[in-house]
Amino acid sequence: MAKTPQGQLSKPFKTQYGWHVLEVLGRRATDSTTQAREQQAMTVLRNRKYDEELQTWLRQIRDEAYVEIKLPGTDQAAQ
């Protein structure tokens, strides 16, 4: 596949699944170096840690919140 020029058909070739003809429509320009993979892993870990810290903080401020419900027409002294 890497040897077939873009926009052309390959010669027929056989694999364990049968005969194939390959047409290369285009090539991806992805950076698959070790450094790129490490950066991607660091981004995933950073996002995961951020989400965990956010949930902890939200839980904490909810626990510390004081909510008083005052309905019109109710006697506050009876409560």
C-alpha cells in the first residue's frame, strides 16, 4: 500500500482473505511519532484529572451550600 502512488490502482495481490486490488485515493498526514503519542496521552490524562477535580469541587460547594425555602403564606414561627 505504501508503494502504490496516489490515484493509481495496485497490481492484484492475494492475502489470507482472498484476492485484492488497491486504489490509493489519498494519504493521511498524521504525526505518529513517539513524541506525538506521548503528548496525546498527556492531554488525555490532563483532561481526566481536570474532570475529576471539577466534580470534587462541585460536590464540595454543593455540600457547603445552605438553601432556605420561603413559601408565601406560610407561618415562619410554626416551623
